Amino acid sequence: EGLIVSFGEMLIDFVPTVSGVSLAEAPGFLKAPGGAPANVAIAVSRLGGKSAFVGKLGDDEFGHMLAGILKENNVRADGINFDKGARTALAFVTLRADGEREFMFYRNPSADMLLTPEDLNLELIRSAKVFHYGSISLIVEPCRSAHLKAMEVAKDAGCLLSYDPNLRLPLWPSPEEARKQILSIWDKADLIKVSDVELEFLTGSDKIDDASALSLWHPNLKLLLVTLGENGSRYYTKNFKGSVDAFHVNAVDTTGAGDSFVGALLGKIVDDQSILEDEAKLREVLKFANACGAITTTKKGAIPALPSEADVLSFIKNA
Ligand code: ADP
């Protein structure tokens, strides 16, 4: 069974102990491990697949705690570096009463930003079948160079490249810079997943339709996915396109739904790339991935809410 290597940031989210408050009003915070690439790696292993996380953590209590969480979840940790000088990144995150997520990041700089090309475990990256990444690691040097090198090494080794931009506007110098840099590596990816919000941001159009999605198509792309929260997901390939409905759930915290969806999808594709050419198979996989996303919204936090294969199968059966 093939290895999925997920590259990027892992950090601690501090989430308010009560919901629906602003960061300033929050009476206290609970620490929750986060970072989209790390969530994806754990999503894969929870479902029974093989994964590794590549990135840098602070050589501090939080960094070692995060590495421990990866190991407990059977994610390979031999691509992790620890920085002696910088701290593990922190993010304070709240879901305000108006439904908007508010982020406040502590990275000045944080350890993840200090990953260098020399830090990379190239052997691990070359042994992957799928190499997955976001865009936060593109924002500043030296991590940016490490990201570009890791992508190049993975591509040369014949890995399938999977990209989820995971837009976090507050981290970028400007929206224009975010759009430009996110799109600068666009045509290297074999698989791309965007959310509805990212689709609007990247295309500059307020329409979420086939035309706007297809404006993001590039000739070497094998699969483009647009996730639509409670409206499920849409897929585009060279030969077919369509949508798969979401499952109906009572969502309490949508954090990690997209990562759960991606982990599920990659876990299937890594062992059967014919999914990318067979619409019936792809629809079956997206149903499974939508179920994973839906389940993840029913519990607080991202990592604690990621399902096992058995959880997903029984959820689908009872739906
Ligand atoms: P992201 O976290 O990247 O914004 P989404 O929120 O669109 O991604 O979630 C990914 C997938 O998870 C969706 O395509 C959908 O299948 C499922 N999902 C997310 N939110 C809900 C919800 N409220 N109800 C049912 N399914 C959901």
C-alpha cells in the first residue's frame, strides 16, 4: 500500500472554551493540534492508510507534543525537524456569533517557517506515491525554498502531486500576493482541491459554477475538486464533470472537514489511480470523502473528529 507524504505546517490552535464569542471576549482557550497538512496525514492513517508528515516544529513542549500526536496516530515522523531557536506556531481561532472564523497567528517567525531545503528528508519524499501540500509554506523564506525543492524532488520521483491551497489571508502581505503565489505553483499539481471561498478568491468571480471552476483548469491536471460544505463537492477531469451531494448532519465545528475529505480521497487514489479515469469509481470515492467531511463536522476539533474506515462505513450505511 502506497505512502502519502504531507508537507507543511503543524501548529497549535487555541480555541475558546465557549462558542460564539470574539477572541477578545473569550474567557479561556483550549489547545487543539492543527495545521492542514498535518490533519491530512492523520486523516489518512485513521482510515488505515500509510502517511508521513514533513515539516519543522519548535524544540519546545508544544513541538514535542505535536510530534507525539503524529506518532500516536501512526503517522511517520522521520520527516520532522525541530528548531532550537524558534517556537512552534500558535493560532488563536474563534467562530464568532456571525459564523465567521477569526484567526490570530503567533509566528514571528515560528519554527515551521524556518524549514530549509537542507532539512528535507529526500529519501522519505522520494518513497511517496502521493505528495500533498498547501500554500502557507510558500509565504516566507527559507520554508518557501524548501517547499519548492520538496515538490521538485517528489515530481522527479514520479509522485502524484496534490495541492490544497488552504487560503489564510491574514498570513499574506496582501491578497494580491496571496493570489499570485498560490497560482505560481498551480500547473505543477496533478490534483487540486479548493473550497468555494477559495474558488471565488482565486477567480475574482462571485459565481461558483462550472465556468469559474474550469477557469482554474490547467492542461496537466488530472482532477479538480471544489468543496461546497453542506452542498457536497464537485469534480472536474479531462473527460467528465459532476457533483456529489453531501450527507446531512448537525455540524458543530467544521474545522478539518476539508482535510478529512482530502485524506479520504488521497487514501483511495494512492492505491488505485484508475479512480481518476473512471467516473463511477470517482463518484463512489467522493461519496466516501463527503462522508468523512460530514463526520468531522459533528465533533469539536479537527484531529479528534477524524473518522476510521469502520466509522465511515457505518455512517454511510445508516445515512
Ligand atoms: P473546507 O474545510 O476546505 O472549507 P468544506 O467545508 O467544503 O471544506 O468541507 C469538505 C467536505 O466536507 C464537503 O465537501 C462536504 O462533503 C463535507 N462537509 C463540510 N461541511 C459539511 C456540513 N455542514 N454538512 C455536511 N457535510 C459537510
